[in-house]
Amino acid sequence: NCVADDPQYAAMGDNGAAMFKAYRQGLTRDFDALAAERPSFHVDHIEKTHLTVVMEPQELAEKMATFVTNYC
């Protein structure tokens, strides 16, 4: 779950940036609630934007490999 502010959101003005911030906070809350209900569910909150998939694929691949090693 990427939770960092994306600079593109600021280009949408204060309302757009606030909307996406609220969305990320709600998603984090819901992921945490799901993880509390289901011990087999794991979520990692990282201070990155959703562009991490494109900008830092190696780092993301390492996180996914660690997850598979630890939980599968």
C-alpha cells in the first residue's frame, strides 16, 4: 500500500490533493482492519507513490520476493 503524496495530486488543486489523501487514509484503515481480522492477510504500508511500480521495480520485486518467501 503506497501511502506517500504524489506530486501530481497537488496539480489538481487543494480539493483534489485532499481527496486522494483521504482515499489513501481510508485504504490504509481498511487494510489494517482486514489484517486484524485475518491472520493470513499481510499488508505493508510504504512511503512511496503508486509510481513505485514503474520507477523502482527492483525494490518492489524484492519486497514481493520477501513476502513469498515468508508467507507462501
